[in-house]
Amino acid sequence: MISLPFEGRPQDDILESMQVFRENDADHKSGRTWSLVYHLNQEHDAFIKKAHHLYFSENALNPMAFKSLKRFEHEVVQMSAGLLNGDGNVVGTMTSGGTESCLLPVFCYREYARSKRRRHGFAPEMIVPETIHVAWDKAARYFNIKMIKIPLKDDFTVDVDALKKKINGNTILIVASAPSYPHGVIDSIEDIGRIAFERKIPFHVDSCLGGFFLPFMEKVGYRVPKFDFRCEGVTSISADVHKYGFGAKGASVLLYKSMDYLKHQFFIHPDWPGGVFASPALLGTRPGGPIAAAWAAMNSLGMNGYCEMAKGVMETTRKLTTGINAVDGLEILGKPVMSVFAYGSTDKRINIFAVGDIMEDKGWHVDRLQRPEGLHAMVTPAHEAVADQYLLDLREAVGRVKADPDLSSRGNAALYGMIAQVPFRGLIKKEVGKMMEKMYGPKGEMPMGQNGKESFALRMGACALNFLSRWTSGLRRR
């Protein structure tokens, strides 16, 4: 249906259609997905929905109109600051999610730098690890900041010595991960913080993934490197409530060490005919539901609830990582600190993407990594009940790939492998762009993969095959 119906349909009929449409969506409630959704339990979901529904229509754009939402936001910010060991000067805002919490510090620190440096020819740069979340690349493009990416050490953490050498008069910001999304490792926050403090450069810790997990993990006895406001030089931290905080999407918290920084994030326009306009974050209209649900989730679970969650998730994580390392030919990549990790192959007979294909055929929604190639997992409470089955299926998948090398040249395994070999990465960007144009064009076309599943790899891989065929043919003719 692409045109508005002349007559409205019965509401029950509409809801029934929606239930049918979602039948092929990823099954996150039964623990079959390893990203995208953070599911605690059905009871918590029902409670969060009620809290969200209470503020379904409210708009946090005007804090004077909805004072309760401003109270919720303030208390979520302060509770989060306490968890991350901030002092009484820490301030912040809630945002619509991790991406907004990455965009805003780049804008804020650009404006902060401009207020300090008025010299002609200033060209702002920010320094980040190669593994920083792609949202920071988006921020760099949106706000015209040159991004300097620093290579990794063998343990997948950023090379601090290399980072230090890249600091110059144009550096407005350093960013590091706690943890990184691909491998679940925490960069050397204390070491980077000391450098940032000495050079008087703002330092943001991207803890969107770990901010509502690492503090509780530490409290139940696990060793966690210092990553928060305890580290000298850290000026801001982002943490997503809709991840391990188990709030409703989308809700994140962005904290600054003091108002000296946050004030540069505010947008104030005094001359609009519609009146004086002031906004603390990126959005104008700010949905009240996620703010209210974040406050409700934090008050409902409390310190003990979050600690119990972290303890259970880490036990499941240890079971999974130990089990994966025990599979002949597989290993965990790096030394992940928390419940996020990736694993790859140590055996040339095992194509890890072919293993991923078989796991998907068994009903698991599996994410794939590149450079190096691997499969990825984020563990939630929903995975406790399925961890043993996952390991059983994984061992069987590895055995099948070892026994049948041809699996590496079929399906998504061949296509992902081919994409990794394309020498000109601009080609992949171009083809993804074409696919996005179709997906968001007038017809809303979706690329379909095996078993009717959506697959970015299919179109990209086909293009890669064609390109490599032409490229290698050209080399032969020379």
C-alpha cells in the first residue's frame, strides 16, 4: 500500500496485518539475535511500555510545559554521572541514541575550539582509533572535521604512542572506546587521558555500549580498567540507556565534566519570528516516552537489579567464549572485557563467513566483521537459555565447513569474502549508495538474500565479482 486509503481500515484489521508483517523479522525475544535489541524479560518490557505510554504524546522541546520530563532527564543524567564517577559539576543531556551522543560532542568541541582559537586558517581535526564507531565518521562529515584514524596494536586497542604523535594545533578532540563495538576491548583510557590533560585537549570516552554495564560488572567482582571520570583528562562520556540500561529506544546520556563544555552544545536563536528558540541537543521535538522509560527503568532495576543482570550476562559470556575457544580452529579476537566479542578462524579450512551462513540457516541472526574477518556477538540476558544450543550449532557448522570446502564459494560466504578482496573500496561505497537509493526510492525495493532474507552482500558481492572479472581481464590483456 503506497497511497493513503480513501476509507480508514478497522483498527483490529490493521493490527493483524502488522503482526503478519513482522513474522520474518529477527527473533530477538528468544535469544536468536546477537545485536540490535537488548531484551531483559517480558515483565520488564511490559513495565517499560506502560512508562513510555504515559508520555506517548508529550514533547520535551519545552521543559517549562512538561516539567516532569525535565525532572526525569535531570535525574537520569545525575544518576548516570554517579555511576561513571563524576563529581558534583558533571552535567549533560539525554539524546535519541548513541549516534546523537556521538554527533553532539563533535559539534560541541568544534564550537569550544572556535571560542578559544580565533587564528586564521584553523582547520579542526579529531583523533580516533580505527575501531571507533562509525557514528563518529558521520559526525566528522556532518560538521566538516578532519578525522585522523590511529592504527591498533595486536590486542585491538589503539596505539597510544601513534596517537600522541598525531596531536597538533588543529586537534579539537580525542575519542576512545570503552569498549569498542567490533572486539569488546577497552582502549587505554588512563594513558590517553594523561596526554589529553597535558595538551589541554578535550577527551571523549565513547561508552555507549559499556556505560550501563561496566560499572555493575566491576561491582560484582570483575576487573574493569578505569574508563570514566576517575581518569584525568576525560571531559565527556556517552552511555546508551536503551542498551544495557534496558530503557526504551531511543535513549542515551551524554555527560560533560562541567558546564564550561556543555554550554557550547546549546543552540540558541534569539531573532526567529516564531520567538526565541533554545535547544540543548540535536533534536527539536524530543519524544517524551524514551526519557520517561529511561527514568522508569533505572528506578525499577536499581543497583542490585543491574548487578544481578551483569553477573548473569558475564556468566553466559564466559560460557560462550570458553566454548568458542575450545572449538578446534576458532579463537576469540583480542581480549574482550565485557559481554561483547568477536571470533575468527585459525584454520585455513574454515571460512568464518561460511560458518556464519550455516548458523543463519539454523535460525541465528549473525553479524559479520571485516579486517580481520570474524563473527560478532553481544550477549544479553536472553542468551542464557540458548548458549548451549548456540555452541552445539557452532561446532556442527565448523565441522561441515571443514568437510565441505565448497561452502566457502557459495551464498553469502563467497560474497562477503569477495567484498573483502575488492581493491578499490570506493566501488563498495558506490554500490551501497545505489542500493540505498532503491531501498528509499519511490518503490522501496529491498535486496533479498537466501531464504528471502535481506542481504546487503548479494548486490555488493555481485558487483564485486563483475568488477574483479573486468579488472583481472584487463591485467591479463596488459
